[in-house]
Amino acid sequence: NSLTDLKLNGLSITAGSYMTNLKVRWALQSDLRRMIDIEKKCFDIPWDTEDFKFALGQKNTIAMVLTKNDLVIGHVIYQLGLKDIIIVNMAISPKYQRQGYGRYLVKFVTDKLLLTPPSETKREQVSLMVSDTNLSAHLFLKAIGFKAVKVEVNGFGPNHDGYHFVYSVDGPKIAVAAPVKKTRTRKSREKQ
């Protein structure tokens, strides 16, 4: 692969040419089937059509998808609060995990903190709650600058706690490294 210099929200990165076909765009109704498929591959208790419809029916909720060569490879759903952004759902297809795409999508959301127009109230943090059983998500979030700040007992149901993670605008910035191509042949089923 030849190397290409890219700009992502003002941050210069060097990436392989396979990165040039990445795009974050608004989720469409036609993306829902693919989003549900990704959910099923990533989570023990995946969101279904009704979960997506309920979340997207909430005020100030936005759904974005990450595409590579026009194929949806991940999604993020977040709510715009008065002083924060709350990620309510995020998943990257297992085939694309551990290659930088999750970091790319989270950076898209965290950059919203810095790009708030002066006429709006400045949002200061991005937060989300992660299942206590999703260790790979805990490690991923910690690696990109999120901090676990609270445990919500039974946050995901009986005997299923949730950890609240926060990324602050005053904290370290998320750097986007060039995603690496997987060299492993076995399918990764790790959750993100």
C-alpha cells in the first residue's frame, strides 16, 4: 500500500490508501438491517429494531454510521445533552475491530465538543455506560482517554452492573493512528 496524508478534523495522519474510502454519515433507514447485524455479532444482548426505533425517537438523538467503500462497518448513536454528549450505543463489525476504526468513530463524536458553535452552550464531556462484562470495551475506552468514574449497580439488569466512562474536553486528546490490517486468520469475536 502506498501511504497517503489525510486530514481528520485538522489532525494530520498518515494512513494506507485503504483508509481513503472511510466516511462517517447520518444513518439511514436502509442502514438499519446492517446495524442490527453488527449488533448481533458484537453483543450477547444486541439491540433489535424496536430498541433502535425507541432510541432514535428520543429528543436530540443522532445516529451516524461509519462506512468503508460504502459498506456500513460500524455505528454510533448519541444524545446531545446540555453540557455533555452521551453515547447510547456504539459497535464496530468484528471484522474491523482492533484496527483503529472504533477510535476513528469515537474521535468523530469527541470532536463535537470542540466544534460547538459559540451561540450554543459548550459541551464539556462525552459519557457512556458499559457493561461490567465487556472488558474489551473498558480497555479500549481507557486506552483512548476515557476514565471510569462510577459504577451503577444493576445498571444493565439484575447482577449486571454498568460502568460510567467519561471523556473530558480538558483531558488528553484522542489521536487517530492509521488503522492496521489484521494479520490474524481466525475471526475475532471480541466485543468493543
